[in-house]
Amino acid sequence: MTLPSMPVFGRLRRLAIIGLVCTFLCPLRVDAGPLAVSDGSLVVRTSTSLFLPATATGDACVTGILGGVTAPAAEFSSPTGLATTGFGTPTDCRNQFFVRSANQPSIFYTYYDLKTYSGFEGNTPAAKFPAPVTADDRVQAPGPLVNGSRVFTTAVGGFVSSELSVGGTVLVRSATLTSTAEVNTSNGHGSIATARTYDPWFFTPHSDTMLLLQVALQDVHLEADAASASILLVDGAFGMGSAPGQNILATFTEGAFIGATNGTVDINSRTLFDNTMSPFPLLAGDSYWLTAAIEVGAAGNPVPEPSSFLLTICGSIGWLFWKRLRVAFWARFVRDVRTPPVSSPFENWAHPAVVRTAPTKY
């Protein structure tokens, strides 16, 4: 019986190299962290030379889904007060998305376009004035325990109001609306979070005046990997009448679409509307309305961690080479056992017909 041939040793060497590569690469792990984040603020500022107290309220609808399970009312809280939410007791609400801009990646249509998500908002919208007032809704839905830890789907919506008075007359009223959504799928469960903060205003001047209206988007941050998508939408309008939507005089939106997938989007500040050069004339005794809303969404599916992926690849390659090595080795072994050697490297030295040549020395 002879030892395995050199080609077999070559396979062993290749297998050893593959094993070493797997040893170094497969243990590597990457902490995915939050895979999708959408965060932004909408600042609405109104200024008049004469402004009566306005009836202005705000609220926020927040939703959270983790692993296909919608967060219940028990998962809602408010970090700014002792009540269940900053806007009162949670009541059912829905957030709906429309992807207005065409030719977007399909992942945005999968998660957002014409999609409706159910959640909760306060049953008592908070009055923004007299300022300052802070109110918010929050949902933080915990996922199941995985390896002793949890991840969360988080959605927050709220506002902070302020005003400036001179001689007892309010000249400037403003409100900063903020919506945040964040998901983490590193525990292997898909997640969706949405938040919509809306800010209706109603006011009636007691004498003719001019209205300055400024609307700006600030501190926008969207982040998503290849398997997730973050989105931010802004809607607003101003008009005359006792109900929003009547006699629209102006509208403002953030273009048609802000979204991120497999990347990030950051906007420090962007003016959406400013009528400083042409203020709205307001007539005494007439009613006017103003609406503003900022809606965000973060959604993602889990992806295999690099360690698991590499382990699968390395294991498959190693198994394939081991299978071929085993077949080749035993085929050689059986052949050597059953077939006795008929020659050796030294037989030619004793044969009379062979010219004897001394081996070359190196």
C-alpha cells in the first residue's frame, strides 16, 4: 500500500487554506443597530400687527409594528407629563402615505404608497396658546427577547409653541412640530414605525390686518440600509373659512418626496413658504384657517448577518472539498491494496537492457 498521491495532498492543502479563511472571517459580527430612522421638524411662524388670541390645537398619531404585531395602547406614553399621552387618553388613529413623486425605488411603494397604518393619538388635542406649551405622543413597542436582549420600534410626534408680545399685543406666534420614527430589525423581525404631527390653526382678527406666514423644514435626518426605507412628507395650506379646505389661498409641501434607502439624507434647513414680500390681507370679522403636518415613516426587513452568511458559504465549500477528497482518497487506497506494485524506481538499475545513468545531483 502506498501513501496518498500528491494531488490528494494538494486538496488537503486547499482545504486547510479554506479552513483558515473561515476561522478568521466567520466569527466577525456587525451590530446592525437601528436600520431605519426618519426625523424632522416643521416650524410654522405667523406674524401680524394686530392678532387676537387664536384657537390653535395640535395632536400626533403614532404607530408601531414589530414582527407583524401592532403595538397596543399599553405601549403608548408621554415623556412630558404624567398622563398616558401628552394629548390625552389614547384613541384610535391612522396614518396614510402617498408617494407623489414618480420613478422612486419600488421599496417605497411596497411600504408607503396608499398604505395605511393604525395607531393612537390623544383624544384631547392640546392647545398651543398661550405659549409656551409642549405636548407629544410616543409609542415604544418592545420586540421579543432574542439572545437575552430586545429591540424597539419607536415613533414620536409632538410640538413646542412660543409667542412674542409687545405692549400686551401678540405679534408673533410659532410652533415647532417634530415627528420621529425608528426601527431596529437586528433581532430578525421586520418593523414599521410611523408618526404624523398635525397643527391646525383658527383665528379671527377684530380689525383689518396683514398676516406674515413663514414655514421651514429643519433638522431632517433619514437613514436606511438596502433592505429598509425611510420617508418624510410635509403638507400644509392656508385659507379663509371656518373649516380647513375652504377657500384655499396658499399651499406648501416639501416638494413631492423625501426618502432614503441604502443611504442617508440630511437637511439642515429649507424654507417651504415665506410671504414676507406679499403678506395676506385679513379682513375684520372673517375666519381663517391654517394647517400644517409633518409625517415620517421608517420600515425595514431583517437581513442575514455577515457572520451567518460567511459561515454558510464556508461550510458549503468545506463540505464540497471534503466530499471530493474522501472519494479520491478511498479510490486511491482501494486501488493500491488490490493491485500489487509491478515496478519500483530502482528496478531499471538491475535490467541489462537499460542504459544506467547516475542520478543528477542538485
